[in-house]
Amino acid sequence: MSSIPLLRLFPPGQSKLNHSAFFPANLFPKATYLRRPSLPKPAPIKCSSTTTPATDRLISAVSYFIPFFNGLQYGRYLFTKYPVLAAPIEPLFPLLSMYHSVPYASFVTFFGLYLGVVRNPNFSRYARFNALQALVLDVLLVVPVLLQRIVSPGRSGLALKLTAWAHSGIFIFVVACFIYGLVSSILGKTPYLPLVAEAAGRQLD
């Protein structure tokens, strides 16, 4: 029995399997890889801190001593009734005596601070605002004195009690403003005193 010739799997002259004959080139397109979009680099964070110069802090802190010294007179009723309240002020007695020993010390310091600091453009707005705020408070302290001279409360009765209460309230208000303004000036922050800050801000704008 003659041998059956094997089926030729490859055409003549081709010894290897040609894949393109069975699978067209466009059947499996080349894989495309999506590139991750490059994110922009974050900008470096800059920390900006603005500090108040020591000179402006000193001028602002000293300015609040003027209404405080002139407002101590309103505390005489409290000092008489509660002498212990005068203890914290005792270290300031030499400075107070020197301040009141100078003739017209209040007027000199007032106009000196107003013309030398408030109206001086060489100083910063921080120092000028605090100086003007202290001066406005000092001006307001003159109003009760003028009213007392016009309407004398007498030495006894209800009018005297009302005067003592009013003076004590003014003294507490002045001390609170003094501590608030002094501490804020030392820390370099801007204090806004009630009944005063708005008027001072309008004068500088």
C-alpha cells in the first residue's frame, strides 16, 4: 500500500507560519498607554509676618499714661472708701508728683503729643492712631470736671452720692482703657477703645 503524502501545511517556498496571513495587521491595534498628566508643582508657601517696630510700641504705650494720670482724680471716692485700691498705683507716685509739679504739664504733653506725633507723617499710622486715641480720651475726661463746676453737687445728700458713683464709674473706665491700651501697645496690637476709636479713626482718614 502506497504511503499517503502528508498534507502540506505551508505553501511552497514558505517554511514558517506567517501570522499576517491569518490575522490582519489592523485586527489588533497597538496598545496605547495613557500618560498621567503632570500636575503643576505647588508654589512655595511664604510666611509673611509684620511686626510693629519697638519705637511705635513705646510711643503708643506712653501715650496712654496721659489720660490715666489725668483720670486718677476721679478715683478719690474709691480710694477713700477702699484704700487698698491705691496700692497698685503707689509705685507711680514719684512720676505723678513730677508730672503735676510741672506748670501746665497737661497742656504741654497734650499739644506736644498732638503736634509731634499725631500730625507728624514721619510716624506710622499705628503710633499716630494710638496717640490720637489717648488724646481723645483725655479730652473726654474734661467734660465731667466742667459739669461739676457748673452744677456743684454739694457736700452731702443725693447729689453727692450720684457724683461719687459717676466719678467711680469714670475711674474704672479710664483704668480699663489704660490697661487695655498699654498691653495692646506692648504686644504690637491695635486697641480700639469704646467711644474713642471711631473718632480717632475719622481724624486720621
